[in-house]
Amino acid sequence: MDVQDIKNRFGIIGGSPLLNRAIDIARQVAPTDMSVLITGESGSGKEVFSHIIHQLSARKHGSFIAVNCGAIPEGTIDSELFGHEKGSFTGAHEARKGYFEVANGGTIFLDEVAELPLGTQARLLRILESGEYLRVGSSKVQKTDVRIVAATNVDVYNRVKSGKFREDLYYRLNTVPLRIPALHERKEDIFLLFRKFSADFSDKYRSPGIHLEPDAIQMLSNYSWPGNVRQLKNIAEQVCVLEKERNVTAGALLNYIPNENGSNLPMPINGNSKEDFSERDILYKVLFDMKKDMMDLKKLVAEIIQSGGNTSHIVADNPHYINQLYQEIDQTGNHDSTLTIKKPSQSNPVDYNYTHEAEEVEESLSLIDKESDLIKKALKKHKGKRKFAAQELGISERTLYRKIKELNLN
């Protein structure tokens, strides 16, 4: 059976080279009894490949049991997998066979295998190595002949390094690694899948067929599809049921594709998309402005020291810094500082008058003060127009209103 025959048999749509490679690996490993670890994002179709491996193996007439390891509570998972004896724990009113006993001679698919507790991992390792296990509450060794196909949507090796997954079990399960490509890696298959799903749902609900305009097809291809094939199928069903116009444009498709902050969406992001980042943006801006002011001040002080206190040429060479310094002192209203600066004009050039011995004035380094000062400057620059002040600060207008209220700047 070649790759195309497998697609036809199991209803797999697409011609992506990555998809074809995954099917070919499943086809080659199926006749063996090697353990397979299937990796891929949630919704990419990992369970379909477990069925391919089972149905193309010599165990196809045996049982196939799919177990979601992440959905079983830690306290009962050993009983579910390995069985238990009567009276082994509260509520164990009779003996019960586990999945490994029921599936003897067949295949067990362990989905989300990385969620297994460490104790259960040790028992699973023993089955992989010798086929032996113990029921909960029993000392009698049981034997089973089961092929294990495991799957996960997380990086198991990272869990090994963090001590959450046994390294020896990882290598036993990962005898043959099989990676399922995410939907965004199969862009050429997205429209084919949507067309197939929409046709199926149109037949199911007895509604007219759906036709996508070219801009809508492009939108489907550009979207990141974090939910993969499962998400695409859900959206196809929504469009078939809810869309009155059967010729679907990109504008109509926007009503069904979710707006996710931080993702590469083919849709406009509203003004509130920066809400989560407003605090960080303001702090960064404050810090960068502080750094720039310090560099400017260091430059002026260094030049004053090098000139031996002669400031005439320094004023002429640095009019921008002097004007900025004057404006900042004028805004604060602090005219009792040790350094009096007269506003520069054509008739009255800037000069320095030391009124008394310099006193060391400690500058406030509070980020709240700097943030408040930055907002005040932006509001003054734009004459109180909060919309433009928010644009200047790089935050949303809603965030600016909130900051004004928090800092009592009304």
C-alpha cells in the first residue's frame, strides 16, 4: 500500500511533502513491533497516525485502545492502565482488568504521554522492557503483549531535562520518532481541507455549497492556525451554518477567524491590542529618556571640566541641551536651584550665574515619578488632547486614561 492508498483509506487530505513523509514513516514502521512516539501540535491529527500504524500491522485484528493520559486523575491512572484487585483501595469493590490486560495482542495509544506521573512512568518502562506489570494491590506478576504508540504535543526532551519525564522511558518510547507537521507548515493543503470540510457540512445540513473568493483563500493561507486541522474544521462548519452569502469574501471570513493578540493574523488589530504591553512600554520609554538625559549631562559636565570653567563656547556649541535644560527647570517651577539659567534670546545670550555655593541635589529615580512626568509632558505638548498624547507615548488612549486616574494627574 503506497502513500496515496493510505490517504484514501484513512481520509487524509493534502499533498504537502512533510505530510507525505510522515505517512511514509508510519507505513514503514507499521509491520514491526517497535514503539513509536508521535509528536505534533494539538489538533494536527496524531491519533489518525496511530490508527494507520495499528491497521497496517499484524495486530490489526487485536484490540486498539486510545488513552488520554492527561485526562485521568493521578490517583486512578495506575488502576486504569494496569487494573486492581478487590479491596486494594477505597471503592475497589471488585477486581478490574486494566487497559494493558484488555489490549493483550493489540495496540495501546497513549495520548499526552508526557503527562504521566513519574511512578506510572516506571511501571510503563517495565512493560516496555519485559512485558510484565502488577495490578494495584497485587503481588502476582502479569504478562502482556501490547504494542505502545505514544503521542505528545510538548517537547518531551525538555521535560526530561527538567526531571519531569524519565530519560530511559523517553528513549524506549522514541524508538521511531514520527513528527506530524502543523497546519501552518502545510499552506498548500489549507484550502483543500476547507473545501472538503465545507462540502461535508453542506451535505450534512442540506445547505448550498460554500465558494471562497480569492481574497478569502489568501486569508486562510496567511492565518497561523494555532488549533490546526481541528480549528479549520470548526470554522468551516460555522461558515456553512451561519453565513447567508455563499460566496464568502475575506471580509465575511473575518467574522469567524478569531483575533489573537501577538499572532500573525490576516486582519487589523484594534487599538486595545497594546493594552497588555502598556506598562512595559512606558517603563522602557522612561528608562531610555533617563539614559539620554544622563548622557547629555555627562557631556556638558565633561566639557566644563576640560575648559576649566569657561562656559561661553560650551553654550554656543550646545544650544539644544541648554534650551532643554531651561525648559525642564521652567516647568518644575524650581527657581531656587544653585544654577540659575536665563532663557536664551537674541538680545540676551544664555549665561550662568552661580548665586551661592553649589549644593548637591539628589534626583528622584522613582519610575512612578518619571512616568508621571512623561505623561504630563505629553499632555502639555498636545495641549491636553489625550488622543494625541497617547499616540506620542505609544500606548492606547484607554491606558492613558487609566494612568491619569492612577497617578492623580487630573
